[in-house]
Amino acid sequence: MGRILIVIPAYNEEQTIVDVLERARQALPGADLIVINDGSTDGTQEALCREDVPTATHICNLGYGRTLQTAIKYARRLRYDALVKIDADGQHNPEHLSQLIDELRTGDWDLLIGSRYVGRGRYDGVPLGRKTGMLLFSFLVRLITGQRIYDTTSGMKVFRSSVFEPLVQWHFVDFHAEAIVYLSLLGYSVGEFPIVAAERVHGTSMYAPISHITYPLKTCILIFIGVFQAALSRGKKRQ
């Protein structure tokens, strides 16, 4: 489907980044690749230098949203047809990437989410705190857009170039439920494709125990900000 860019955001992932890079290259050998090093303070940068991989480096940690926006701006500037995003912690199986690209093309999606739950339609084995949040986010997305999205927080996504421009018009905090609502309300097609993800083995998750309370609250606010941003974007188009 034309030129594809694999993007791997990384923050303190020195133990896993090399393996993820190698597997991503093998999974989509014809794609280009870039790592966004979001101000890592461990040996991530040194590992990337040894791999001789194109890298954009934030001088400090700017967060997930800014990191992905850096990648989207890069993909838009160099006129890629699609951007594939996977995490650097080793939880995603890069072998799914070619399947996602095929589904993006045949399903004519603008945003395709690698979903851990859509295949089963439920959240078996998910800890209660996370499960409650997933159910809440899925409910709100369906309430607002009319579409059920099971895995609103998946880090494996494919973006068609059609959504590059709208996604750089606003600052998104985590590019999860808020971006899904925003794009859906603007008329872009959002879908899910079943994947299998492993548990994190190395590094530290961005979700601390207190996040079972703070993250749902933050995400609910962000979802409604996404609704507001979509309304403003529609207003700009009419002017």
C-alpha cells in the first residue's frame, strides 16, 4: 500500500529495544523505521546508536502524546502512506504488523487498532482495576460514536495518511480513547483487528497502582475534550 513507516516510541527501554527493532525489520522488511527516544535516562540512546537506526530524540520526557505526534509530523512531512506504531517494551508481536497492513488496505480503515480483546469480545484474565477502566472507556466511546471499541488503550495501531493532518492540529495526551472519539466524530473509519500481546518482562510500566483511579478520571476528561476538538475542527472546515 505504498510507503510505510514503523514508529517505535521508547522511554528507558534499553533491555528490549534492540530485540523489538530486529523483529520489526523482519516483519516488514520493505518499511522504513524510526525510533522516537522520549528523553530516556538509561542506556536506550547508546543501544540505538549501536543499531544505527534513524532516531528522533526529545531532550526531556515529553510524554506519549507528544512522542507520537513527533512521529506523525515526520510521516506527514515525508509523505508516507501509512504509519505503524508499536511499543518498545516487547509486549507487541511484530509479526502482526503485516496482518494489520493487509487489513488496513482491504478494510479501507483510516485508523486500525491491534486489539487484545475484540476476538473474544470480553476481558478475561484482566485485573479488576484495569478491566473496570477498559469497560468504562469502551462504553463512553460507544455512547459518543455509536461504535464499540474493545481495546481503546492498545499501543499497536496503524494510521493511514488521511488522518495525519487532523491528528497534528491538536495536542493529544495519549492518543487512545480521545483520538478514537475525535477521528470518529470527524467521519474517519476506526476498526479493530485481533492480536495477542505478552506481559511486560523488563522495564517499568507507565501505570502505577494509583493510576487505577487517576487514569480513568483523566481519560474521561480527555474523551470529552476530544468531542470538543472534533466540534472545533468541523467548525474550521465550514469557514
